[in-house]
Amino acid sequence: MLSPVEAELVGSDEDIKSLLAQVLVEVGELREENRQLRERVSELEDEVLEARRAAKRQAAPFRRKEKIPQEKQKKSGRKVGHEPAFREPPQQVDRTIEVSLDRHCPDCGSTLEDERSHEHYVVDIPPILPVTTKYITKSASCPCCNQRWNSAHPSLPSFATGSAGVMIGPGAVALAAQMRAEFGAPFRKISSFLSTALNLRVSASGVLGLLKRAAKSLETSRNSIIGELRSSSRVCVDETSWRLCNEGAWAWVFASDKETHYVIDKSRGHQVVKEVLGSDFDGFLQSDCFGAYMPLRYKKSKCLGHLIKSLVAIEEVQKDSSASRFPKMALKILRDALKLRDEEEKLSDKEYQVAAWRLERRLDRLLARRTKSDHDRRLANRMRRYRHEWFPFLYYEDVDATNNLAERQIRPFVLCRKISSGNRSEWGAELQATIMSVFATCRQRGQDFVATLTAALGQPETAHL
């Protein structure tokens, strides 16, 4: 005989089917609620990451959050016991002024005794006045060709006469170009500096004309830079947002150890890279994980610095949960790889190869594991996608572990963007990219940009009129 509870549980088939349907509905509702909660957790983690990034992008990212007591604040100046530094007396003295002394005491009128001499040096900038040179050129006609030829001078930029016969020399052109390339100075500020500091009156539009001359004379140097990049064993590339003709555009940088080339283009696609480096580029292309580089058939190396920053950010978000150990394990492998690179000279070739092989296997085993959180899954997928592009720096001396070179070289464009926001014309963008490319390359090579540009502004001895 059935107990009352068993009797209550036993019912008709219709009751059982109804109960089962109700359970299935409740399970579906719970699954949907669980999915929504997981999505909400992912959104909150994204907000935390974005808040951390925004905090790092503030105007004063290195300021201290806590207030330091006055007695604990670091004192200015050199530390106690540090060797003093002072300005050496100049080797050349251009003029000497002897200051006489009244032999009577200003207080009581008594005669002063024991007179001594003291030496002081004042190094200053004298008033700068432009040097005006008048050039008298000669021209003559050829009776056979019926053409007229004009004599030329390297410092004479044009054969114009009359109202257009007063021109600015190559030294001032080179200085204006350096102010534009190094400091990102607007045309009006360059004009103001030339007027107030050098007594050389040039309008803002006149400064633009000087920069046009500079860019035209540097075209050959820029083409040479592109040729050197195409034959380099490694080229670092990066891009940042720009404004061109009041539209969204991109400023690209291509940098090797001795050359830097800038491109301003409305496209962020891989064809920009291919136009610069060509289809026969045989070196390593070092970049971040931006997808535009994937279609390129070059040898590639990805930046470990970007990946480490992402892993650290995920680890901080998940540090209070036991969701996954993936970020910590991945960071350990990447840091061991950097440590192995630094200790290469201490190991034999065989020991180094074995250590590198073990790192590769550790990374493969980690990426073969299943990840729990969405953030871990995204990072793991990224690491799998570029699996063979993380460790080229372990096997090739010319390849670095990070893309820091490109990020350093693109920094001047970021500063220019804060000042001018971009270019209003395509020829203006080409002008700026040309001048900044040659300037950055001269700095890498330890060359004087002003001297380089001044030499490039020269002309042949005779020219057709």
C-alpha cells in the first residue's frame, strides 16, 4: 500500500507532463537570467578597465594621490655629498669692462684700503640683425638654341626680380622648418619668433611659403629614407588618429634604427604599409595587434608590451575573484621570455635554444587550456591568432620585444595634433610629413637638420631662365 506522500507524487500522465513543462520553463528562465548576469558582469569589468585607462590619460598622470607632509617632501637641489656642478669660465672673452671703485667709504667717507680685483663673466646673446646680401646675376642668350641662361648661386632661391626679388635665405628657412618639425609651432608663432628674436619680418603666410621651399628641397632625402626602410631588417609601424581636410584620417610612422618616415592618409588599411615598404620587403614588420597588418605577407613580430599591459589590467580586475589563473600564468611566461633574452650572453647556444623551446611549449600548453571569463577568452584568442609572432626577438638580434620605437617616433605627431588638430589640405599634409620625416631621421643619425636642409636648398651654378 502507498504512503500518502507517494500517493500524492503519483498522478496521471497529464499531471507529470504539466509539471515537467513547468520545470523546463523555470530552467529556461534561470538560464536567461544567468546569461544576463554574465553580460552585466562583463560590462562592469569593461567599465572598470575604461575607467583605469581614462585615469591614465589625465593631464597629470604621475601626480600623487595622497598628501605628503611638508617634513617628508623631497628637498630641491642635489643630494648631500654630491659633487657640485658649475659653469666653466669661457675660453674666449670678446670684451672686457673694468668697473672703477670710489676710494671713499659710502658710510663715513674714509679712504678705502687693500683694493682687490675680482673677475666676473656674463654670457649673453647679442642683438641679432639679419644680414642682407645683394646678388647681381648675369644672363645671356644662345644664338643657336635661342634660349636665355642665367647664372645662379647656392643661396639664391629664385631668379625673380622686381617686387618678388626680395627673398628669405636658406638659414631662416631651415630654422622655421625645425621649429615646425620639433616643436609643432604654428605659422603665426614662427612668424612672431622670427620678428621678435631675429628682427626678420615674415608673415604667417610667408612662413608657409618658406616651408614649401623646405619640403620641395627635401623630397630627394625623403625618397632615400623610404629606400633605406625597404632594405632594413626591421621596421616598426604605428598609427594615430589625425584630421585631414576636416575629415578623419591617420598619421602613420615607419621607423628603423636609423630612419623614420611619416605618412598622413585617410586610410587605416594595410595598403598604406604596402605602398611604403613595397611587396618585396624582407625584414620584420613590428607592430601592435591591429587587424590591418594581418593580410600583409611579411615576417611579423608583435609588441609584447601591449599584451603585458592588457594582461595586467585583466589581472587587476579579477584579483578578488577565482575566475581564472590565465593572466598570471601568461604574464609569467612573457616575463620569463624577456628575462631569457637579457641573459642570452650568459648561456651557451644549446642552453639558450633549450630554454627558448621550453618557453614555446609552456605557451602552447597554456593556450590549449579552456578559459572561464570573457576577458580571458578574448586575450587567449588574440594570443592564439598571433601565436608565432610573439617570440621572434628570442631568435633574431635585430628584432625587439616591443614596438616602443614606433611609439616614440609618433609622439611628435601627437603633440602637433594637440596644437593644430591636423591639416586643412592634402598638400599641407604632404609638406608636414616630408619635413618631419627628414628631421626625425637626422636626429636618429646625429646629424644637424639645419645644416642638412641648408645644403639641400642649394642650386647649380647656372640655370635656364
